[in-house]
Amino acid sequence: MNFRTNTSTLTDMITTANAITATRLQVGHGLHSVVHDIDLEVQSGGLLVLIGTNGSGKSTLLKTLAGLLPALSGSVSVLGEVPGALPKRVAYLPQHPVSSHTLPLRARDVVAMGRYAHLGLFRRESDTDRRAVSDAITRTGTIDFADQPLRNLSGGQQQRTHLAQVLTRHAEVLLLDEPTAGLDLNGKQSVADIIAAERSRGVAVVLATHDLQDAVAATSVMLLAQRVVAYGPPDHALSDDNIRECFGFTQPH
Amino acid sequence: MNPHIALLNPLWEPFVNNAFLRNALLASSLVAIICAVAGTYVVLRGFSFVGDALAHGVIPGIAIALLLGVPGVVGAALGAVLMMGGVSAITSKVRLSSDTGIGLLFVGMLSLGVIITSRSTSFVGDITRILFGELLGVQSRDLVWQVVVLVVVVAIAVFAHRPFVLMSLDEGLARTSGFSVTFFHGLMLTMVGLAVVGSFQLVGTLLVLGMLIAPAAAGALVARRVSTMMLSAIAFGVASSYVGLVTSYHFDVAAGASIVFTSVYVFIIVAIVTIPRRMLGHRELPHQHEHTH
């Protein structure tokens, strides 16, 4: 990562300018199409915010970018490869239901699992891995409850734990599905700060949300309602008409 | 002899005087370790029902092997392979809720096993042996086989520990970390299948699930880390084997069932004893949370 950014030359910039590109992409589950004709581009350091209600297709699109669902048609590339091909350079935060599972894992252990993509099956944790984990724990405020078992944590605390896990990956692309769900205002602000910090070191971020506030800092916004309602810079895409069309008659909260 | 020590004689005398009991203790301890290692991942993954299905799925295979005069282990291994295919087909493809599918598969296999066994002249003896095991008839040959199974199960656990733990948390997480979920899912089924095949002769196909689940579940209650959970499960399992065997000797009751019953009540005791700590953990947190803000 550092090597790449430090030595980026003009040719490097031209070939790697787009972290994510999709053309006429169709996403869905199995044979069931959810959204079609998606065209998008996210550059290094850019933030694409996907906005829509539940079932609008934003999670489906994120899962497709993460390589968890195959593209139904069209083309999509992440860092120049098919989605899912680069686990060390792309990190995905799923939409986590609160886990009431009896997993005997401390928050700290869950965060450390983010390094498994780099460690593979057998490699032992190095100082770099340990530092990545402790940095992520500090940045997300997970440190307050790092030694508690995951099962004892509140929904918001689990959310921060999973975000910390994603950050340990030191990825070049972050795919975040509702990272602020269940967080209070302070929590939301700290997530926004973390995203800004990641972008400033060249990370491309795609964020799914139903909260219009999350779109303020975006380089581009995509409004989804089982189809692409609008796509472009925030002040252009977030017109009243588009928002009404995206959310139907229900008020966004 | 010191009368206080003599009082404890019943705890070891049976093993000093009877070679078959020593064998049984050794074999059931091996089974306890095999099941604790495999069972840890079964419990983590919420896979108990799949373990149950595998345990019943081997019955027709064993029954056929017995009819043909082939070692039961061979039939069990073939049955396990077929059943694993069935379970993974159901869990990956069928839209019917997978517990319904697996449930049907396992009663189907259980009834098929009974039908096949009923052709045998020693029906009652055979079916009892298959379902409830034959702990006191353990041969040295069985011990060798169990050591082999133990080595393979431990090797799988060492090899696949990270993906198994990732999958317990979230399958997608395993995939986005670069591990093939299909492959490691199959490997986990293989490990459970091996544990069943390695254990059924002792505790029987009906009871093997108890050895797989109870010590690991008790371990999950006391542990905060997966490694401690597994070690506690081994300790609970081996202790249950010993207590179960001593009980069975003195009260003249079925050995395999005594061991499994012991492991289940050990779980219940652990669950009750850890209630205060688990409740406390829940109450402590919001309090701690307030402090930091």
C-alpha cells in the first residue's frame, strides 16, 4: 500500500485512477435481478454513497462489489480485478445483525480476525499485525470494551468492533454497509472522521446508508430504488425530486 | 492401608482389577478428545443439527456392513460420506428450510438402518449395538483406529482454525478474507463425520451427539477464547468419561449412556454455576460505557 502510493507515477495514476468501475452492471440474487444498468466510477480517495430504503438494492450492489454475489450481467472491476479477487486490498463491512451468539470471542479477537486475509492459514502475527489491531481498536473507541466477550456488547459496540476489524485490513477499497446503524451522534461523527482519514491516505470508500446526512462529504451519490434513480455529485443527485422518487412517500429519517 | 484412602478405593479399584475397563476408559477418553475438538467448531457454527444428521446417517452403512460381515467402521465411513453429500446439497441448494430437509434425511436414514438390520437374525442385539454402542467390548484394534481419527481431526483443526472461526462469525467474512467457504464447509463436515465414525462403536450413533455438543457447549459458557473453550471441552469430556464409567461399574448400568448422561448434566451444572457471571457481564457493560463518555 505505502509502496504504491509513494511511487505513483503518471502512468500509475492513469492505470489505477479508478479504484472501482462498473458498466451496465446488473446485480441480484441468483436469477432474481434487483438493479440493472448501473454505471459507476470511484477513484482513489473518493467516496461513493449509496442511498435507498431497505430492499432498494444498495446492499446487493455492495455484496457484488465485495465478490459475495456474482454480477448478473455487465462488467465490474475493483482495483483492476474481478470483485473478490484481492482480499488483502479490499475490505467489506456487512450489515451486522446484533449477534446473540454464544461465541467465546473477545472484541479484541474479533478485531484481530481482520488480519487473517494477510496471515492466511498459518502465518503468525507479526508486530505489523499487532500494531494494525491496536491502532484500529484505539481509532474506533473499541478500546473501552476490548477485553469483553462479543456476546456482552451492545449493538453499537458490536458495530464499532466490526468497523475496527475492517480497518485492520489496511485496504485500498472499503465497502461499508450501514456502518453508522445503531450508533449515537458521537458514534456517527467518529465514523465520518475515520472515513475522511482513510480517504486522505488514498482509500476509495463505498458506503451504503439510508441517512441523507452521510452523503454530505461524498464525491458522488447514487440513489437506488431497485433501479438507479440518480447518480452524480451530491448537490446534483440529491434534488428534492430525486429524493422523493427514491424514498417514495415515506419520510427519510 | 490408610482408611481415608481406602474410602476412595471405589474410584480407581475397578480400573486396577479389570483390563476391559482400562481399555474402555482409554477409548472413551480418546472419543472425548476427538468430540471436544470437532464439537467446538460444531457449537461455534451452530451446527448441532448437522452433527445429529451425520450421526444418524451412518446407521444404514453400519447395518449393511454388519449384514455382509464387514467391519462396521467401513460402512459408517461410506454412510458418512453419502450423508455429507446429502447435507451439503441441502444446505446449499434446496429452498426448503434446511432444518426440515436435514430432519427428513436423518429420520429416513434411521428408518432405513432399522429396516436393513431387521433382516439380520440377531436384530435386537445388532440394533442396540449400533444405537447405543459397545463401550465395554473395546479391542486394542479399536484404540489404534481412534488414535488415527484423533490425529486427523486435530490436523484439520490446526489447518482450518482461522477459516472455521471466521465462518462461525459470518460466512461472508470468511469469503472476503480469501478463504473458500465451499471447501472449508466440506472440511468441517468431514471432521464431524470422522468424529462420528470414530466414536459410534463406543457410545452409539444415538448418543454420539451428546459427546459432540455437551462438553463443547459447557466450554463455551466458561471460556472467553476459542482455545480455552476447546481445552475446557476436552477436560469436561474426559472427566465425564471417567465419572460415567465409574458410575456404570458400581450401579451396573449401561456405560456409554452413563458417560453421555454425565456430560449433559455437567453442562447443566456449568450453565447454572455461570449464570451470575454471565448476568454480571451484561450489567457491567452499560455502566462501563457511561464512564468512558
